[in-house]
Amino acid sequence: MAVVFQKTKLLTDKPFHYCPGCTHGIIHRLVAEALDELAIGETAIGVAPVGCAVFAYDYFNCDMMEAAHGRAPAVATGIKRVCPDKAVFTYQGDGDLASIGTAEIIHAATRGEKITTIFVNNAIYGMTGGQMAPTTLPGQVTTTSPYGRDVNHCGWPVRVSEMLATLNGPAYIERVSVHDVPHIKKAKAAIKKAFQLQMEGKGFTMVEVLSTCPTNWGQTPQEALKWLQDSMIPTYPLGVYKDITAQPAAAEGGAQ
Amino acid sequence: MKKLMKGNEAIAEAAIQAGCRFFFGYPITPQNQIPEYMSKRLPQEGGCFLQAESEVAAINMVYGAGGSGARVMTSSSSPGISLKQEGISYIVGAEVPCVIVNMVRGGPGLGSIQPAQSDYYQSTRGGGHGDYRMCVLAPGSVQEAVNLTQEAFDIADRYRNPVIVLGDGLIGQMMEPVDMDEAAHRAPAADLKEKNWAADGHIPTEDSPRAIINSLFIDPQVLETHNLHLQAKYDLIAKNECRWQEEQLADAEIVLVAYGTTSRIARSAMRKCRERGIKVGLLRPITLWPFPEAAIRKTLATAKNYLVLEMSMGQMVDDVRLAVNGERPVHFYGHTGGMVPTVAEMVSQIEKLAGVAPLHDESCVFDFGKAMDEAAKKLGEIADTVGRKLDEAGKKAHEAMTSPDVKDKAQEAADKVTAAADTVGQKLEEAGQKVNEALNSPELKQKAQEAAERIDSAAETVGQKLDEAGQKVSDAVNSPEFQQKAQDVGKQVSDFATRTAETVTKGMTGILGAIGKAFESVQKDLKDIEAQQKAKDEKPSDPSGKEGE
């Protein structure tokens, strides 16, 4: 019988520890498939964050380094400078990248560090139990914003893709979502393009992936996918924010 | 061939010569010459220098580069090293080799930019979170900084553990001759293995499987096993890598323990005390961790007292006390905040422990008495010269009076006397000036009175000699021959006598003025000393240094 589908070899056999309905598993697979299809996976070097994806080194079947909270872009910088021909990526959550690690991501981006960052934005701190994140929506209830995020008290969500797109260093920045199959397909294409541009030495590349956290959002997996679509996307519009290879009109990016 | 190099630059070049091709840093005084030097040199060697956005980022870049198998270094100074602690803890946990240079400055907080040794605890006890150790190398000279930096890379690779090169602002900023030829193209130690563990994107093999560089071990049992594995490495480091230097310890009753810059000052103090027969020796730890505990224990055979000298409030003293284990008194003396202790201060501490009376060493402190003696001696010599010249002048005047060409000769003699008297006046002025300068120096001590007496006596000699010379001139002038010839040369002699009198008066005025000023100054300084002594008697102890036990 012909094999029509099989697990990518860039993922190990270790079962994911993610909660039911969490979309981290999908994003892991997209990254692994993209690396595999570009034939750069076997010699890729990944950097795992602190957050729900902290065990990413157990899942990606390539050389991996575990970074301190927020420091993955700095660690990846060190790796890439030593191994300039290898695909180097960071896989970071929104607390890791957009809060404690803002300095590291901004500077890696502005240096045009030839790495790819997979930025998983689920608007909450998942691993620590559902605290308010820099990306938590206004009014969103978390364990540290029990009355809903009050923007007068603790400010507004950080829009990382828009912010980094203002810099000269990045070659490619796109925000995608994985709440349904068409968007998952788009997400994979974006991740693949990011790695491709990295290997072409174009500069810093990042794909922001909107992701769910049913456990800490207090929703079922189906409700979570819907909440992502209805509540998150208006705050975080999908689209290409930076693409130095695109025609000038498309390079302006913005919401689709 | 030796060349003169600044500590920071010598360390940077030594690292490059040891195969370091990656450097990540962030500016902070007093170590900026290291990143600056690296930014210039590494591209020439095909390496990479990158100025990070923070010390936090820099140490994580080091983690990435080291994890990929490269020889990598970062440097900073105390506040920056504090920022790196998170990363260092991860690096140790993930067993990544690297070299970290800390040119210590005064703390806590932003502190100062002057040299200090107040990061001893931080360096030797780990520094970041968790249970760990790092080999800490403390150079005492620029040459040693070069050698130890190169060894640091071998030690780091040998144990897959970071190594700290702990200097201080002085080691970093000081220029000393170093032999870079010996350091050139230094190959890694022969015992070092291939880094088959590195996350360098290699195709996995049986010998070199997929690399996971990680410090997360969520299962407590696994983490304990990991920590026991790390501890076994630390035990090996303690066994194999301990370094220290012994000086004059064979019969030492007082054992000085000091490292880095402080050890150099301690060495000078030790030598001065040895010259006076005090049995004092120096033990200089070169590795602060592992601490040379066995070497300390060995000195118990002769030691009666230990004196630990540091540029801190007393940190290494704890390790000395642990080594001595209560068997002998362990004393501490130090300065902090960027203050550097002096040889004289250390000598005074050693004198106390040896139970000998303080001796004011001329090379330690400015010796006012000696300076005054010299001034008095010079004054005496000048007085002699005055006398002699006046003698000669008198003699020549006499000769002139008696010669056939008395007229010409008298003129000539008069000129010569005038010139001689001018010189005398000038010399007396100079002497007065010198006395003044000596008196105006700040270290006026109890010898002032004695010196004043010497000046007095010298001044008396001057007076006496001037009297004698005057008498001789007078004799010459009053001789019968002179009287006879005086009529012929009356006018010239009259002029000559007037000029001589004027010049001698001028000279005397000068010297008396100087001596007068000198006495005023001596009197004022003696009053000051009295006042200081009074103030000192009222204060119980010297606030500048912290004293232990």
C-alpha cells in the first residue's frame, strides 16, 4: 500500500506535552515540515524558549539549545555567528519574546541577524498558569488581571510584527494564524519562506503565529479557535508586514 | 621579545592567540580596551566581534557560540558581571565552556570605577542561582594575565565549564612588559577532546548524536544526578587545577595571604619587614576557586598569625579561616570602594602582629628629618664656601695692595670679590629656598625640632665664618702696607669695600630671611603636629582601614 502521509522526520517520536486543543503541536509540525522540505532540517540548530515550548528540544529532531527566558535571539546570534551556513531558529512565546526578551528580539532584528524566529502569540502566560501577557487583549481576564486588562492601569498589547517591521534589519515578517486549515496552509508557506530567505542571507526573518490556549483562556478547544478568530485577529491583523523580496506595493504589508 | 602592553589589551591578544575567535561584550569601565581591541583584531583573524545590546544578551551570545563549539570570551566589570549571572548559571548547567573576564571595580551598586576585589564571593561561590563552581584565575601581573587567560580556555574546554579571569581595574589599566612571543599561536592543551557534544548542526552519528545543550531537568531525580555529575567535575577541578605562589614561607611566623594587585603591595611590605628580621611570608592564591587550602594548612608548621589583605571588606578571609580552622588567629586588613592599601599600612599591620615598634621607613613615607638634615648640610657647605671665598678675596686684596701694579690689580681684585660675593648671595638665596621647600612638605613630624636645631647650628657656622672672613678682610685693609699704598688706589679700594659690604649684606639678608621663614614654618608645623597629636589621642582608632580580631 502506498504511503500517502507520514510524520516528518524532523520531529522526534516523543509525545507532545501540550494541553488538548493547544495549537503549539500544529506549529511545531509546520516548522519541522518546512525545514524538512527545504532540506535544511538535518543540520538545523534550534533554540527553545522558556514558556510552554520549553521542551521543544525534545521534539525537534535537530541540534537544539535551551535558552534562558527571553534570551533565545541572543543565543541564536551566538550560534549563527559560529555556524553561518546552518539554518538557525528560535521558537518563542509572547511572554518570552514580547516582555522579558524585547531587547534581544529588537536588536537581533535590527542587526539583520540571519535567523528565523517563530513567535507564538497566544495572549497569555501558559506555562506559569495563565497570567497577563504583554499581548493580553484589553479587558481580557487572566490570573493577574482578574478584572480584565485595564489599559489605564497596565497599558496596551504589544504588536511585535508591526513594531519590528519599522526596522531595516528584518527581511521578512508575517503574522499568520492556525485556527483553521486554510490559515494553517498559509502559516506553513510563511514559515517556509522565512527559512528560505534566511538561507539566502537576506536578513532577520520572523513569523508571528496566533495560537490558542484553551486551558488558560478557560474555553473548550472549539471555543478557543473561535475566540482567536473573533477576538485576537482584530487586535493582531494577519498579513505580511515586511518582505524585502516583494514588489514595492506588497512590501508595505498590513492587514489582509 | 617583551613589549609594553596594557593589561586589558594583553588579555584580549592572549585570548586570540589561544584560539578565541568570538567575543560578545557591552561597554563598561574599566575593561573597555578588551572589546575595543577585539573589535579591531578579530575581523583580521576571521573571527567575530559583536557589541551586544546588553550584558544579558552578550552572555547569552557567548552561550550560543560556546554551545556551537567555538572558543568564546566575554568581559565586563562588576555591575555588568552581575547582569551576566543568569546566563552564567545556564552556561554552567548546560556545561558550555567559555571564558569570562571580570575587571573588578568598587561596589555595591554602580559603585566606582576604581580597582577593587569585592567580587570574590560572587566569583568563588557561583554568583548566579543554583549549586555550582567555576575555576577563578586571579592574575597578579600583566604577564600572568596573559598566561592565565590562555590557560583559562584549556580549563574551560577540559571540564566544559566557564572559567573566570578575575582581575581588577589596576591589572586591566596598568602597562607592563609582556612576552607575547611565548603566547603566540598557543595550541589547545594536548589532552582536550573533540567537541562531539556541540550544537553545530552536524549530522548525528553514534559518537556524536543529536546535540541538546540544556540546563532544564524537570525530574528532581534527574536533576540531582546532573548536579552530582557537575560536582564530580568540580572535585576534579579542585584536585587538578589549584594554583598558588609561596614566598618566604619556610620560617614564616606571620603569613600574609593576598591575591592580584594586593599581593604586589603585600610583597613589598613583606620584603621591608624581612629586612628588619620579621619572619613574614606571602601565600598568593592564583586560583581563588579552587582555593589553595592545603597550601595554607602547610604554613601552620611555622605560622603564629595570618594576615589576609584584600581590597574589600573581607571576603577571601573567610576561606583562610576555613582552611586554618581556628588553629591560629586570622586577621584582616583592607580597603574598599576603590581605595588601594599602601605598603606602609601593611607594614604597620605586620609590625603590630610581630610586636615590634613602628619604624618609619624612608621609602614608605617622606622623611622630613632626613630632608632637613640634607638642607642643613648644604647650608653648612655654602657657609664654608662663603668663608673660603671671602678669605681668598681678602688675600687677593692684600696681594693687590702690595703689588707694583696695584692700581690694576686692585681693580681686578675688587671685581673678583664682587663676583664672588654675588655668587655667595645667590647661593644663600637658593639655600633659603631649599629650606623653605623642605619645610613646606606635608609630612612634618617629630624630627622638625631636631632639624631646626641643625639649621640653627649651621646658621651659626655661617655667621662665624662670615665674621672670620670679615676679620680677615679688615686685617688686610688695616695692614701697614695697605695704608701706604692706599693713597694711590684710594678711590678703587673705597668702591671695592663699599661693593663688598653691600653684597655681603645682601647675602646675609637673604640667608637670614630664609632662616627666619624656615623657623616660622617649623614653628607653625610643630603647632600643627601638636594639634594633630591631640586630635589623634582623642580618637580611639584609625577609621581608614577595617581591622579584624
